[in-house]
Amino acid sequence: MTQFPFQGLSSDEAARRLAEYGPNAPPPAKTPSVFDIALRTLKEPMFFLLAAAATLYLFVGDLGEGLFMVAGAAASITLVVIQEFRSERALQALQALAEPTAHVIRDGAELRLPARDLVPGDAILVGEGQRIPADATLRAGDALVVDESILTGESAPVTKTLAGDGVDLAFPQPGGDFTPFLYAGCMIVRGSGVACVARTGSRTAVGGLGASLAAIKGEASPLQKRTGDLVARLGAFALLFCALVTVAYGLVHGDWFEGAIAGITLAIGLLPEEFPMVLAIFLALGAYRLARRKVLVRRSSVTETLGSTSLLCVDKTGTLTQNRMAVVRLYTGGAVEPIPEAPNAEEHRLIQAALRASAANPVDPMDRAVHALAVNLEIPAGGETIESFPIKPELLAFIQSWRVEGGGLKAAKGAPEAIFRLARVDDGTHAHYASTVEEMAREGLRVLAVAETEPTREEGVDAPYRLLGLLAFEDPIRDDVPAAVAAARRAGVDVAMITGDYPATALAIARAAGIDVTRGATTGAEIADMPPEEAAARLKDSRVFARVMPTNKLALVEAFKADGHIVAMTGDGVNDGPALAAAHIGIAMGQRGSDVAREAAHIVLLDDRFASIVSGIELGRRISSNLRKALTFITAIHIPIAGLALTPILMGLPPMLLPAHVVLMELIIDPTCSLAFEAEPGEKDAMLKPPRPQSEPLFGTRDLWLGVAQGFAVFLAVLSVYVLAMSVSVPEAQARGLSFATLIVGNLSLALSDALPKGVSPFARENAFFWAIAAAALFVVGAGLYFPPLAGVLRFAPPATEDLVLAALLAIGAGGWYGMWKRLLSI
């Protein structure tokens, strides 16, 4: 932790004030209760059909069957509520991770705390790109430029100046220029400083601190929208068929009660109401699993896209490197020297000028490195800061004016070409320094130039800058980056590095990280000069980009998207917002990123590590794969249910499936989809395959037809058992029981066949959920066949043992053929 001249509050005093004033947060949003979830569930078409069947049984049919339907519907609702409650808890955990933070000074040390822990009197560090975490007064640093449109509606930013001694600190209405008052929720456009917190929580002007940043956007994904529309259309189709079957059965057989039961059974079989529930659960729990890998998903729908990423555009500093800058070389015009134990006069002035051209309360890693060097060599700044001039796109240099013993001066530190221009060096000096910069850049060092004016006592006169030398910074590559880059490339994910460094520095770092450097480095100026319609073709194979400005990032994203890539882009700066928003997946840095970047991004990287992005892609592929399998299983399972509800009637046979049977099936299907499939491990070769093409949907025509084929195989097997049993004069209840047992075994085999990854044993620990569900399902079937009260309700009778064994073997083959085929292909 860095020491500061502002001591701030003590920890004990801060704790006392937090107890007195409460958390710096809006009132918590109301979370859905169990009752709310249950009420929402009861509005689904499936439960309308179950209620209709239960009502018919209770008032027209058998009381026992009616009570069983009521109990079954209650159990089904309970399962849905448990699963949705699990999803809600996962989303609440994400909300906690997404809470905004603040840099605060306590006990004389800088800390990063949740913004909700701020109290009146806290000293906070504020800077460009941050949202102000509480109402405060500006006490030190630069004049700030602040966007207060969130409160005033005015698009023009306002200027904030330091609070003077004795100033009236009663907060006026927001919007005034040249005042020291900072308002929670407003964005700092330019400048940095130290502020004193005055009001927190509901007492702030906005009263809703952090709502936009902390919110996990739960908008529907494209797949959720498509499946929602599909379920709505199938629901209308199912209700129409229910009416047609009821009328046809009643007219032909004269039994309107059985006709209504048959119609309801068919409608339930046709309605894949599990689709929306499974999608919501997978995306919510997937986002929670990603957060455990330090990848915070702010828009849950992006979970569906993450596994399809084909190109990662990443910043060098802090993502590929450790973001722990240290000054390792000095150059004052002679030879490049390592850091001396006792600097000479030129080196002393170079370091002192660099210190004067660094923020007093440093956040930038290079400013921190300069401060650390000055402290180690006991070199003071020697004066008082007057004014700061932040870096601008047209001048990549940070300048500060100082009042020193001999008068006023300005110190500048920044990109060498900017400082050369500022100091107006002659061509010979420029060439000499430029070759030195290139030499250090080839070693992977980041180079800044330093210039300073001579002190002058004349007001309003700017003395000329004198070039003092160069500082070379080293920021080592993270240890896990080469392996992560190699893993990404094996998975068909290209990695492009974007940096503001010199091309030589960029190529040296990229080479060490394992990024493709065969096309050399493309500069931001070259990108800017490319016509947009030609950019995709010209940048197709480039993977190293140097001297890149934030505006160039947006052009890169658009070019790579035009080339057919699913683009993930990292960013941390104020100006990175447009590129992050334009990318398919915008990734903001959680530790060093600006609030602007985090609000524009789809994902926040909690540890800023490149390896976490690659880990997230791997988990994204697992989530997508398991979701595709679950949706295929849902499709397959409804084919035999619908077919067996209708076909026996068309063949003139007694109904095989009744609503009570479908309720039992639903009690098996729901936990199988949301527990067994969601918990399955990923395919072992998932990161050895290319990403899913952009044109290929997560659940497409191929998957739909695979589900139909699997379901049809189970349907034929069960129908064959039922027809054969009825043809040899087996009693109806016995034939129904034997056929239902065949259906359950076939569906369990189908679930295992779809869910099990290649190369994973069916008895692996990850399949514990499946075997627990299978055991429960087989126990219920056994009870239905051999426990007379339950058998009477379900209209079952125990079949012959040899018939049951043969039917089970047939069911295993009908449900498991696809899994067996996959295993044979992988041998």
C-alpha cells in the first residue's frame, strides 16, 4: 500500500460512523420470494392443463387419481420453485461481486473498499473515468471536469475547483460551474484529486449509488427469445389439439371424460415448457460458475456467446503483463545506464523532473514506479504543485506546473515523440534519441521521455522545454500467459495484442507471450489511414498492434467482425467504451478499469488476468455444450410422450398414457435437465476444437432432428411393447405398466446417452446427480407396479418378470443407441 500525506479516518472511527450512518448504498431491491416464484410458475400453460386434469378427476372421475394429480402438480411446482430459487441466489451472488468500489485513505494508507463502506469524513481518491461514489467536496489535486447529466440532464460537463478554507459547504443543487461539490453517480471526465465524503446512501443527491454498475443485466438471450416464441406457438398448437382430440374421442366413443383426459395428456406431451426454465437456469448458474473463475458476467445472455469466441483482442499492460512497472534504465544523452546507487547531476535532474511530471497521489503504474525510484534514491520533488494538464490524444504527455525556489516551471513526461515535439529538438538529437528508444524497445521495455522548463519569475511567460532524457520501464509478462495463449490457439481462438507501445516493444512482448508475429506490428496510424471497406482484408492476419489509440480499437473491432470473427475485446480506459460496446463480448478490467469501461462491457475480469479469459472460454464451451445436450433431450423426451398419448387412440387401443403418468415424467425430466445436464463436465477435447461458427446456432436444425430421431426410437420401442402386449391378450393395466416402465428406462438411457461426454465413465463422480435421479425414478416405477394403492391410482398391474427384463433391454438400446454410436466413433 502507498503512503499519502492525507491520513484519512482511522479504522475504528470509520466503523463507528458506518454504524451511525449506515451503508453507502440504495435500499436493497426486492428479491422474489418463494411465493412470488410459485405464483409466476402457476401462470404457465403446463399448470393450467394439470389443474384442468385434476379438476376433472376430482369432480367427475376417480377421487384417488384426482388427489394424486394435485400432489403431483404440487411436487412439480416445488421442483420448479427450488430450481428458480437456486438461480436467484446465483444472481444475487453476482450482484455482490459487481458492487462498485472506491479508493479511500484510512490510517494514512490507500485501500480499495466496497463503495457501500464509505462514511462521511472519508478521504477518497477520484480520477478520470470514475463515477463519484458519494457526495463529497474536492480538497486536493486538479480542477475536475465532471459530467452531471445523470442529475441535471445537461450534456455539457462542469468544472470543479478546490474547496477553500472557510467555504460554506452546504450542498447546492447540482449543475454549478467552479464549485467544489461532487455528486454521487456523476462521471469524472478529466482530472484527478482527493475529496472528502460529505453525504452517503439515501442522503446523496442521486440517492441510488451504483445502481447502473452493480446491476447484472438479465435480458433474454437470442436463444431464449427464439425458444420463448417456439413455446408460445406450441402452446397454442397443443391447446388446439387438446380440443380436437377431446371432441373426436367423445363423438367416436361417446366417453367425453376419457376424451378430455386424452386431450389434456396429448397437450401436456406437446408442450416443451422446460425450454425457458432450463435456459434461465443454465445461464444464471453458468454466470455464477464463471464468476468463481474471476469472470463476472454483467449481461447473463453473453454466457451463450462466450464459448463461441474466435478472436481475443487484449491489452498488453496488466492483462498479458504483471502491471508492476519498475524503472530499470536511464538515458541522459550518453550511454543507457542501469539505475545507479548514487545518481550524477544529470540523472538526478531527470528523475526529479519525472517525479514532478507524475501525479502526487499516483494510480498509474508508471507514476508509481517513478515515485518508488525517487523514494529509493532520496530525491525530493522540491516544490509545490500549481496545476496539472492531463494527457490528451493530440499530446500524449502529462504536464504539471510547479512553484520552486527559483520561480515557476513546468515538467512533462510522456511518449518520446510527444516530448521531442514539445522540446522542439533538432533533427540530429531526434534521430539519436529515436535510435536509443528503438534499442530499448527491442528489449521489451516501455520508454518515456522527460522534459522540463527553466524556473522563471515572470508571470504568463512559458519558458522553452529542455529534453532531459529517457526512462525505461520493465513490466514482466505474467507467468501463466504463454501457456494460456497456447491453449487459446489450440482451441482455434486467435489472440491479438493491442498496445500503445512502440512496435519493437510490442513485438518483443508478443513473441515472449507466444502471439503470432509473422505479419509484424501494425500501427494505429496505419489503421486510421485504411478505408473501412478495406480494413477487414488488410488486417485479416495481423495480430500485433502498436501505437494504438482508443479510436483505433473501434476500427479494429469492426474490421474483425466484418471478417466473420466473434470478437472479445478488453479495455480499461475512459475512451474504450465504444469498442467494448461494439465487440460481441466487451471485457473490462475489474481491478484497474474505469467505471466507463465496466459499464460498457459485457464481462468484468475480476483479477485482470489473461488466463482467466481463456478459462472463461473453456467454461463457456462447457455451458454451451451441456445446454445444447439438455435442449436436445427435452426435444427427444416429448416425442414419445406426445406419440404415446395419441397413437394408441388412433389405433383403437385403450389410452396408454394418462395425465398422472405425464406428471411423473415431468418430475423426472425437470431435475434431469437442471441438475444432471448442468453439472456434467465438459468434453475433454473441447479446447482442441475450433469455436462454433457464427452462422451455427447453439440449438439448430441438426440438434432438433437429432432429438426427434432419438425420441422416435424410444417411441417405437414403447409402442411396440404396448401393441404386442395388447395383441397377446395381456390385461390392459399390465400392458400399461410394462410400457410405462419401458418408457422410463428408455428416457433415462436417453438422458445418459446425451449428457455423458466422450471419454468419461458413466459411473464418474460427476454423474452422481444422474444416478440419484435414476434411482428415484426406478423406485417410483417399482412402487407404481408393485404397491397396490399406487398401482390402482396409476392403473398399473405388475407384469411378468421376464417381460420386464426384455422390455428394459429394448429400452436401453432404444434410448442409448446414440451414446453407443458416439463411443464407437471415438475409439
